[in-house]
Amino acid sequence: MGIRRNGVKSRVRINTEAGTGIMVSLIVLALGLFAQTAFAASMSVVPLYQEVFAGEVFTVNISIDPAGSEVFGAQYELHFNNSVLNATFQEKGPFFGIDATVLKNEINNTLGWIKYGETRTKTPGVSNPGVLATITFKAIAEEDGTSPLTFTVVKLSDPEANPIPVTVSNGSVSVRTGICGDVNNDRSVNMADVMTLWYDIADYPAPGAYTISFLSTADVNRDGTINMGDVMTLWYALASYPHPGAYKLDCG
């Protein structure tokens, strides 16, 4: 019986030690994965979110944080909604400095993607955060909508051409189409818009005291310029002067 009890104790001790070993291994593995995630380099759309108006031209930056790595090359492919946005230009940022070569710089508005690739030409690589590239978009939505800015390909490499683990932060852009004549962006068209438009053009009572919120809603006679002709058109349309329908708002 004593031998049997010792055998049981022995097996229990072995099983306990084995279980402890497995637990330690799992903890070490988890900590290792956490450390890799916590210190992984990152590529981000900056700002992550912005709201613009239809017809507005704006930019987003593609930024890299090496997080301790030495980045020598970078590549991405970014997708967007081509019924909401039109990409017009993409230019090199300061991240890699002057000792660098742009390997790929492509825009395809038909399919809604942008591709970019760049590498250093001299060592060392870059270990400080910065802007890899800047993309210029024009908001073309015909009604309110949102376009994601989603990375489908992201690659970073070190001076030995080894891949660097990287996390990504996608972005999005909301486009508001506005209402023709709603120059103060309060979602209605009334005499307050007439005054805002008039005072902005006249710089009354001082430059900047009144500001047109959305330029494409201010060209109400659709002649390509914003001036007193738009003030009179808006005013007379609201007042039905000299008779209803004599002046109509048309922002295109």
C-alpha cells in the first residue's frame, strides 16, 4: 500500500510539474506576442477621420511610426470609394529624406486604388516617425456619403530587405453635399444666408467676421464666381422678387 501511495504521489508531482511547465510556456508565449504587437511598426491614415463638403479639395497623410525598427523601404496600396472621392495627386513625404527613390506612384480612379512604394538609397534606415506620402483628394459625391480609406497591402523592410512586422490604421472621409444657398451651413436657406454671403464678400464689419462655410452652395447663379450677383439672386429668390420664379437657385 505504501508503494502504491508513493506511486500516486509521484505521478501527481510529475503531472503538477508538467502542468506548471505548460503554463509558464503559455505565459511566455503570450508576453512575446504582446511585446511584438506593442512595439510593432505602424502605418496610418492621418487624420483617421475627417468631414468635407462636395467639391472640396483636401489631403490625407500616410504616416509611419517605426516603433524602434529601422525602416529602409515602404509600400502600400490604399482603396477608396470612387463615387465619393477622386484622387488627384500623390507626392513623396519627408519620411525617407532626400536619399530615397520613389519606386511606385500610381492612382486609378476607375478602380478606386492608390499605390505607392519608396526606398532609401543610403544606409541607415529611418527610425523616427514621419509622413511617407501625402494624397490629395477631391470630394465628388452627389449626395451625402462616406468613403473608407483602407490599406489592402502594407509592407515595411529593414536595410537587409527583411520584412518588418507592421500594424495598420485605416481611415474614412464623410462628404456632405450641402444645400444650394445654405452658405452658413445650418441646413436651411433663408435671409441669414443672404447676410452671410453679402457680409463675407464685403468684408463687413471686418475681414473674416462672416465666412461662407461651403463655397459650392454660394455660387447660386452658377456663373463660376461668387460675387454680389449671387447675393442678389439669393435675396430675390427668397423674396420672390419681382415675382415668384423670376430668380432660381442653381449651384450645378
